[in-house]
Amino acid sequence: MNFIIYLFFYIGSLGAMSKAPASTFVAPENLGVRTLSFEDAKRNRPVVVELWYPSAQVGSIDTPPDVAWIHPNEVRDVTISKGKRPLIVMSHGHGGDRRDRSWLAEHLVKNGFIVASVEHHGNSWKTYNPLLSLRFWERSRDVSFTIDQLLKEPGLKTQIDPKRIGFVGYSLGGMTGLSLAGAKAKNVKEIAILLQQQNKEIELEHIEKIDFTEAHGDFSDKRIKAFVLLSPAAFVFPEQSLKEVKVPVAVVASEGDEVLPFKDHAYKVITHMAPKKLKLLREKASHYVYLNRVSERGKELLAERIHSDEIQEERVAVHKEVGALSVEFFKEHLK
């Protein structure tokens, strides 16, 4: 188990120790949130979704306690404000979870969007399983299944505009986005073996147990009209496959990415897809800068991964830039 997976388990156990009392919060437009738990019977797979939305209902702040990360003020299980709105679906990175970019959800909701963040079973810190993680194409199916469910969910189907659906994917979630946009994987087993030689988190015997035939299929979802990819992974997509993607895509990346080297991933996407919008962050911006702001305790827990000089100032600046870019991009392409 690598450091970041272990860390998420540790943080999750600490956060579960106590429940902070809800405080009163009155505002004309709140950040509503609810957790939706679905089951994909065809795949025997749970799909948990965090849904953020604007709400005019008065309530109390009920943000779950978190030792390491700072989340926005949320009001849980209140009603959604009236009006048909565009939907943005989000996909987390390897070992992440559905709430680790709640700052971006807040930014999008304040600008009129409904946001649904999918937790990918087997590839989150809570459910990590190397065999399930290797079946990365199940992530794309999770997203399409979530859209299916939301468009028929009572109380939601009349408030989501099915013609205005966008996607935000971070890291491995960016690779999920490329798949949903129409890119097709190739030579997946061979690539998995090469990655295994560099990262002992996954055993070679795990790879041998998996049938990768499905990995090369078409997982595009035509309902998604625009994609924002944050430091996307591009392990499995050949040049020609990226060139065939025709939907609007925005790419945000750092040339100093320490997890997914720029020239092997984001640059590959930028070069062969010619995105509609491109944002290159400061050269030394960390791969983890897209995650939520870090608490005082989080600074200690994450010291080995996050340099102190980017914990708040640079992270807040990047969040503002990426939030503004995402809103502008989706407003333009989800007309």
C-alpha cells in the first residue's frame, strides 16, 4: 500500500472519532449537499455519489469533520432551489474520494451548477483493492451509471438539464474523462506490467488474474458535452486515439508535476488533442494542489507530500484560477 493510500486510511479513522456539533447558518442561498448510494446490479458494484447544489432552504452547517482537509460550509439534505440546471460530474484520483475536491464543487454551485462527485469502488482510500483498481474502465461505467441514476432520481430529474452535462476529472479521474470523451485504450496489460515494475504496490500476480479485453472498448458517453481535465493520466491512450476526440476539452497541468510527469501525460494530451482551453500552473505546482485546503493538523500529517510554502497561499491561488477557468469553460460549452 503506497503512502497516499495509507495516509487516507489514517485520516479517515481520525475523522470518524468525533462528530462536531452543527452550527446555525442562515443565508439566502446555501451550499446544499446529500449523499446518494446506488447499486449497479449488472456489475454487482456500489456507486456512492456526493451531490452538491444551491438551496434556498435555511438549515444548519453540517460538514463532516475532517482532520486533514478544510471543506466549505454545507447544509445537508435540504431542498434544491427551483430551476433546471447543468450537471457537472466529478471523478477523483487514485486513492482519493468523492469529497477531496469539495472546494471546486462549491465554486461551481455558486455559479449555478449541480455537482455530482463519484466515488470509485475499489480505487478510493476507503475501499482500496488492487484487483479492482486495475479494472480502471469500471470508473467510466461508474460515471455513465451515475448520470443514468440522477436523470431518473425523484426530485432531481426535473432539475437537471440532460442537454447540459459536463465532467471534471483529476489525475486518474482525468484518464477516466479521456475514456468518456472517446479515447480508446490499447496494450493495457503490457502497460500495466511496465507500471508494476516501477511501483510494487500492485503484484504481478494481480495483473495475471485480470482479463483486460474489456479495457479496449468504447466507453464514450455522448451526453457529456465538455470536459475539464486536471493533470490527467494518459498511460493507456495511443496518439491516434487522442486525436480522434472531438468534444470540447480544457486541460490544467503543471510542468513540475511530481506524480504524473508532464511530458508523459498532460503534454501528450495537449499535443494530440489540441484542447479548447489550456492552463499551465506555476512550474513547481504539486500534483496534489487540486485537493482541498489543508488544516493545521493536516500540515503535519501531509508534510512529506506537501511543501509548507504551497499549503495555503499557492493552493488558494490555484483553486481560484481553476475554479474560474472551469466556470467560464462550462458556461461557454454547455449553452
